[in-house]
Amino acid sequence: MAGRLAILCPGQGAQHPAMFDMARTDPGVHRLVGAWLADPLLAPVLGAIGDDSARFTNRVAQASIVAATLAMWAALRNSAPTPALVAGYSIGELSAYGVCGALAALDAIKLALERARLMDACLADGHPQAMVALSGLPHDGVGALLQQYAFYPAIITGDDSLVAGGAAARREQLAEAATRAGAKATILPVAVASHTPLLQAAVAPFAQLLASQRWSAPAFPVLSGISAQSVHTAHQAMQDLPRQIAEPILWQECMDACLEAGVTVALELGPGAALSRMLQARHPKIAVRSVSEFRSLDGIRSWLGRQLD
């Protein structure tokens, strides 16, 4: 029996200057990315991916991640079977609606830029925000720790791991307290507390932006980050995408939903391999790779063919 494919769309954090290079070895994608780089709105943003001081800003990271993800899918989609589903992590959920054809690629990239602008506006009160990845403490034990330092669960990644968001002024205190409690703590290179109530002011204006877009019916389901349920309509997408800016992402449940849907093969579109590593660790029976592990588009196509035959 043929395998069932899931496409994984990454969030920000692993972006790098060469992340368009492999996709652009396809002549059509080379022209497509060239057109994006010539767009007056996108040129200064996508062009800044090579700037070490700008690469991790929300504005550059979110638009560039969506662009790189959709460029890679454009290079692969004609030779890949129709996915059973697509799942996106944080900003990757917006990419997912480009992958399934519900949004045009250029529209999705520009929406990412606006999403970042609205999220950054939540910092207008002058209180910087931060995110910290924690692992090694069960969720029932970490709750009190987060409450003590006024942090919120942002992304649930495992039985004893999550990403939390809160005020930057207390991130080191949280990380140190978690380490003393036997956990591992990593301060992430992001400047806003995504998927927490601190971003609530961005939800309604982003919903208005989504309502003004031209949508198509998804060609295959997208997993909603806030519910891990399959989304089959543009209407539901417009409900869930704004909410996930200020509500926790249930990534652990999204990984379980892949298994429950009968997925046997998963491909992360990159950059980075965080999602493929998490899925492989949680569900080792699913064959999973990231495009970042390959040297060529042909290598990716060959691997998919072997796994899905």
C-alpha cells in the first residue's frame, strides 16, 4: 500500500542567508524568487536575510521563512504526491495555507510581513518580550514556575517540554529557576511572546487582513495549531489563524494527529530540521526528513519516491 505524506512547515529560528539556494536550482523557482526580490515591498525584507543584525527580527524572519518554505514547495510539488495533510509550526501555519493552495504564495508572504508588524506593535508600551524553551519538567510541575515569573505556555512540544513567553526582563530568572529545578532552559532569539495573551492586540487586525484576502478551498487539510484538528475550509482558516497569534500552539497534539491520520512519511520544507527531529523522536515509525538534510532537489525526490512507493 502506498504511503501517506505529511508536509511540515517550520517556524522562525533557523533562517540563514543560503536558505533559498537549493529551491532556486529549479529554473521556474529561480524566476519566482527573483520576482519576489524585485517586489518593492518585499525586496528590502527578503534581501535582509543576509544581514546578521536583521535576520532574527520579526519583520525579516517571518516573511523570509514563509517565502523560503513556499519556494521549496514550488520546486517539489509537481513531483510529489498529493499530501494527506500539511502542518505548520507558528508562522509556518501561514505557510501551510500557501502549500495547500488556499492562499497565493505572494499573498502569504505579504501577510507574514503584516503579521510581524502587528505583533511588533504589541511592544509599543516599551516592555520587551521574550520566549524560553523548557524541557525536563512535566507540565503539571512547570505551571507554577511559569506563574511565578509571569510567563505563559506558548507552544506545547512534548510531555515534558514547551516554549513559554513573557516579559524579557524576567527571562533569565525563569531560565535559572528552571535549571535549578532540573530542567533544561534555552532563551530563544525572538523578541515577542508569540502565542500568549501579550499578543492579543494583534488578533483582531490580523483577522481583518485575512478577511480581505482572496482565498481558495484548500487542496488538502491543514492542521490547526490551536486545536490539532484538520481544517478543510477557508472560513475555518480565517477563524484559527488570527487566534493562534495569542493562544498556545498544541504541536505535540499536531504530531499525534499526523500518526492518527495514517501518515507514514513526513517532509519538513526547511530551513532547519527542528520539526522533523521532534516528529521522529515522538513517532519513530513515521519516516521523516528535512530538506536541509539533502544536497539537491533530486535527492529529496528520490527519497520521497522510495518511501512512498
